[in-house]
Amino acid sequence: MNGALKAGLSFKSDLTNIAMGASSVVQNASELSKSRAAIINSDLVITESNVNDSHNVNVLDLPINYMLERISEFYSELYKLNKRCVVLILPVKHLEGKTESLDVIQMVNQAHRANAIKYQFYIVDLAMHFSKLSKEVIDMLMPDPRHVNNSYMYNLGINVINYITSLKLSTTNNVNLNIAESRYSFLDASLFGKVEKKRNSMFEVELLELREGDSYKFKKSAYGHYIIGIATWSDGNSAIKITNKYGELKKCFNNLNAFNEVSVPIKIDDSTKFNTIKLDIEKTEESVNVKDFTNCKDNTKLAGFYISKDLEVCNITDIYAYDKNGDYDYELDFLIPDSTPYFHSIKFFLSRVSMGQLVNFKYKNFKGDASSFYANFTKDVAVFFINKDIKLAYKLMRLALFINPNNQLAKKWIKNQRLKNK
């Protein structure tokens, strides 16, 4: 998000961003291995993943305990690095039928809070703060379920950095620091062949393009380990197949720099191999932000594998003893900006700007075709009138379907409405 949290955290600091969009705590954990030296030599670690953790439970159809265990493992590994940490717990605007359930959101948030308290990390619980705001304020400050207003997050970032800087805490001397050994590691793509760099304005990654028809094997040092995550950055739709004597894993990827957890880890042995697949793909598990597709035109571009020595998981039953029962010395909620000026500023802007300007602005930033844009826009207006003028809502929804006959929401709504009126 431009001009948001990352920009604020860069104030008075040299920020290295190693988080990846739309990725869960498993990606954060993988960076504890992949970027271990950089993290050890930093003064402060700032971490947040809760909004993606609960989202992935929903879209990947994962058991909630899977994610709670991964969260606990992440904090256990982070604690071993002996770093000063700030944990951000961000809000999710719950929408019935469109986001995960409130129970999943709350369980994930509680797991982050409890682990942060257990390991004595600083906490900024924006989710809890937003739960006390009115729906009108939340709707103004959150344009979608997982993103808070840019300038609000920018100022939150500045507040966090200013406060930590004001403490004038001595930097840990890492020269002779005894870092606890980890059972996790990251296998860079360079271990399997010649890599090439790919970059954009945010990332620079070394990638191995898996050639169609070629098969790749792991070195003996990886035998006995389990693959629990895959990092890729393909040029388009791609898929990978990993097989061993016990079975196979098939996952699909889009064209984004992405990290996907492996919900059913696969053990590496002398029979394990992997390759890119393009035809007759029947995936064995879901990936984030990937639609179903049968065939791919692009080769998978691999950044690496996140692996574990074993599948031992943290005990999640004891973390709930670490709850907000009384004051917590490392609570930083006083750094959360007052929502009032942001609310009134946005409200004033929306009251003065013309509909034409809004439509033009949204159209310029829309990445699809014109018919999809105007169908979606008309559909949104129809939804607005559902509880105000159902006849008008019906006419507008029919118009949305006329503009774009493939608009599935409009098609489904009209069908349901006709069944009701029979």
C-alpha cells in the first residue's frame, strides 16, 4: 500500500521489508531462515500477519489448529533470535459470506496476542481498538475488509518508530550472541540450477525457471526434511508437481511474487523429485489468489522451499494462559491514532466530490475490461437499493447483467429473486 504503514515505519529508520503480500505467518517464519543474518543484525523486528492468517484458513480450507500451530511456531523461532519486537494485530472488517467467520478471526488474533505476551514482545492491537468503533467509522477507514486508510497507517508507523527511538534502548551486541539452533531452513533455488534475477519496484528475487520436461532432485542433506512452504514468482499461470514414493503434491501459482504454505507436508527422500507441469493439472491442494485452471502456458519460476527437520508442532493449549488479564507492560495501544479526524476528512471529501469524478478515478485504476467495470459498478448500486427499493434494485441488477452477461453475482441474485417471486 503506497504511502501507508511501510512509509511510516521508514521514518527515522532504515527499513528492510521482507514480508510478502497475501502470505500467512508461514512466509514470515520462512524469512527467519532465509534472512536470518539481516534479522539478527537489526535493532527492531516489526511483524504482522493476522489478517492473512485468518484469510488463508478460509480460502485454503485449512483446519484452524493448523494456523494456530504455525503462529506459535513462528513466535517460538522469533524468540530464539533475541530481538526487540513489535507485534501489530490489524483489523479485519467482517462481511457475512465474504470473509472468514468472526470465530476464526478472533482465534487467530488471540493466538498472536497470547504468543506476544508469552515472549514479552511489544503489542499494538489495532484489531481490538477497531472493535470498539462504530460501523460508520470502520466503513470510512476500511475501504475493503483487510486494508485500513493509507494515511492512518502511515501515522501509526511513524508513532511506533518515534516511540521506540525515544526509548534509546541499547542495540544488542550480536557479535558473540548465542543464537538457538532452528529446525527450519530455506533451500534457495540456486541449489537446483542456474538462477536469474527478477525485479520490480518492491522486490528482487533469484529464480530458477523449471524447464518443461526437466526433473529436479534434492541434495542428500535435505533427506528426512519436510517441505512446508514454496516460494515462486512465475510470469503467468504455472504449476509444480512434487513426488516421492509415498505420493505427490500439485500446486498452482499466479504471476505474483508469492509464498504458499504446504498444508500436507511432503517428506524429502532419495525418490523425491519436482518439475513444472502444464497440461491436465489436477491440483492436490489450494494456493492463495489462484483460480482453478486445467492447463498452464508458463513454466514455474522457483525461489525456493521452506523445510523442517520434523513435523513436531507447538502445544497451542498453553498459550491461552497468556491473555490480557490486567495490564501488560509492553502494550503500545496509546500509539494508535485517533480515528476522528480521518473519519471526518474522508466523509467531507465524499460529500463534495462528484459521482463522475469517483467513477473516473475508479475506472482509471481498474485492471479489467470496461464492460466488467460498469457491470460491477451498476451491481454495487443495485445492492445499495436492495433494502430501499427492491424494484429499482432488480432493474439495476438486470442492467448489470445486460452490460456483462458473465457477471456471476448479478446472475445469481436475479435467479434467486425470481425463485422467491414464484
